[in-house]
Amino acid sequence: MPNSNMDAYLFCIHCDKETNHKIHYKNNQINQIKCTNCGVEVKIDQDYVQKHFKEEFIHRVFTKPVRMTKEMEKDLTGFLRSLPYRVVSKPFRVYKEFKD
């Protein structure tokens, strides 16, 4: 699979607010995320990630943007209604899953 890019509106810890970001995919995996406002970029070392985290968990994290987009396209109203609860509960659910 060739390299590709995607725009996303994400929270930037350097800007301390939500800003536009460029997400660069390499071989169908997130390789780099860069804030277009301040230029801070995060590079993802896929070898390190694969060695230190559960494979299926990592797959779900990296495919989340695509799955959320499909969910929004299917039912925008339902997606928007569930979003506040999901944003609040997700860190706990991830922690609980990772701990188990």
C-alpha cells in the first residue's frame, strides 16, 4: 500500500487547544502526526509498538479514525449523541482492557 495522508482535528499539547493535524500513513499504519499550527510532530515507531503492545489493541487504535468516519456516515445523529459519553468513558475502558 502506498503512503497516504489525512487531515484531522486533534488536541495539540503544545498549542493547548484543538488544531488541524496531518496524519501520515506508511504501509497502512500511522507513521507520523504533525500539528499544522505549531509544527510539533510525533513519529510512531511501529516496530517498538508491535513489540510492546497487544497486536489487536494496536490495530484497533490505528484503525479508529476509519471506523469513526464510517460510523458518522452511517448515523450522524446517533454518533453525535453517543460521543460525549464515549469521550469521558473511553480512557477508563482502555485502562481496564489493557490492565486485564
